Amino acid sequence: MTEIITINCNNANCYLIRTASSMIMIDSCHAGDAEMIEKQLAEKGITPEEIKLLILTHGHMDHTGSAEYFKNKYQTTIAMDPIDCTILDIESRGLIGAVIKYLSRKELHRSLKIQPDIHLVHGQRMDQYGLSAQIIALPGHTRGSIGILLDDGNLLAGDMFMNIITPSLAHIYENEDVLKKSRDRLKTYPITTVYPGHGKPFPFKKVNK
């Protein structure tokens, strides 16, 4: 049975997927959040050494910030779309987007200092890592944004979606038209629940804009 554990670091989430044979972490929050993550893992009886793979959904520092720490300290393998090692300019939508862009201005254009060990591509299966899931390319928020769709219908979506006040598309993005096309493409998949990078999980059917 697959279990998804939410690790909340102030305003961002990372997730731990625990299966019968593996422990995989999705995203790593900010650079200063590593100890907070370690503490929450310890509270759940999990040691960081058990995590053999860290999947980064995109390159923004509130998702990749602690990746270097885990790689250097625990030799955690890093996987992502390498195009997101360099981040482009970000646009925003609405008041929430403007606030996020303003508060994140120092981090939005910082690039990942490490190179991923595994380059993820659309349609790639993750069974060899003990996870019954596939990688789905979700460009728009960033060029290299990805989602991890588990075979049980749970989607770990990074910042494709947010649930800050209500479930919605990302309020900041590199290309809004591409972001909307990614959303429309997801409607062809058997998704039940979305686990966003910010906010609580929600039913996929609540995504309407």
C-alpha cells in the first residue's frame, strides 16, 4: 500500500511517498528547511538515510532549496527535468500572484547549484524505484515542471496547482497559455486527488480555472 506523508515547511509542502519497498521524497522546500524536514521525519520514525530518491517537481528555490543538503549529507539521489536547473522570468495573475511574486522576488531567479542524477521525461515510469507511478510533463509554471501521477490516481503536482485560499492554477508562471494547456491535458488522466506544493490536498474535480 502506498502512503503519502505531508511535510509542511511554513508556506510550502514536500511529500514523502512510502511504499512496501521504497521511500521517495517529493521536493525539499527552502534552503533553511532541512532541519525542519529532518525533525518531522524523526517524529514519524523515518531516518533520512531511508530516502533513496528525491524528485524535484520544478526548479524554484522553495521546492529545491534543501536538495543540496540531502545530497551532500545523505547521498540522496536527485531526479528532475534538468531544464529547470535554470529559471526564467515569472509573470503573475491577480492579487495573490502579485503578492507571491513580490515576496519571492529574491528566490525566483536563483538557480539550482547541483545537477540532477536522474533526468526525468514525460511518460517515464518509476517502477524501478519501487513506485507505481509515471512522470507527467506540466510546463507553464516553469518550462520543466513535472507531476508524479501514482497509479491510484493521486497527483503530486508541484506548483501546477495551488490551494492557498481555494484550489486553482498557479498564480505565478512563465507562460500562462502553456499552463492552461497542461491543465487541460490532465483532464485525460484518471486523477482523483491533487497534492499541491502550497496548501492542502483537494479533489481534482475542484480544479475549474
